[in-house]
Amino acid sequence: MSYPKIRLSLIAATLAYASLAVADDDPRHVRHELMESVGKAAKPIGKMLKGESDFDGDVLMSSLRTFEDAAGQFGELFPAGSNTGEDTEAAPAIWEDRAGFEEALAKWQTAVADAIAAQPDTLDAAEPVAGPVFQACKACHETYRIEDED
């Protein structure tokens, strides 16, 4: 490969890497990835609650810690101007009713913190603390999320 081709390849690779770094700083991308992790963490809890899998306290607590991490970051990921683009599922209500959104997020944070504090070690102990976590998720999604049509 000649020097100009190597140079062009290096420039292209640098630009590709830089565009990835910018995408990772974009709050739309960060919140999307964060909620993907929440969704993945919710699945095993849902299966346990539905009786589709055995109760596993370690999995439950790991999922709740994922929720806790997301809840601690999520509110800051909706700055002005991030309401469109990147195929966002964020509803306009987030920016139109910021106080309501913050309240919904606080309810989820509280439910998650309460579930973690309870340290449920059986399915019977998990059900009453996991229920409010999922109810808070659902309530927030109903108002502040645009359902993906795919």
C-alpha cells in the first residue's frame, strides 16, 4: 500500500472513531443504551415473578442495581435540544412537563431503593417490592415515552 493510501486509511479510521466518540457523548444515545440495559435487567425479574424461572436472589439484586445505576443518571440525560433525532422514544411531555417527569423518575428511584433495602431472598418477599418498581416504570412510559412501532 502506498503512503497516500495509508494516510487516507488512517484519516478515515480516525474520523470513524471520532464519530463514535461523539455518539457516545450524545445524551440520546446514552439514555437509549441505559434503558436497553434496564430492559435486559427487567426480563429475568419478570420471568421469576411470572413463574417462568426459578427465583434467584443474586439475579434479582443485580437487576435492581442496574436499575439503581440507571435511575441515578437518567434525569440528566434529557437536556434541551435532545427531544428529537437519533430515533428517540422520548415523548415531548418530558420537556413540556419537566416537573411531572422528575416526579415520575423520583417514584422509580424510590421504588428501586426500597426494593434493594428489602433484600428479598424469596419470591414471596420479592413480589411486593418488585411490583412498585415495575408500576413506576409503566407509569413513566405511559406518559413520557413514545412506543417504538417496530
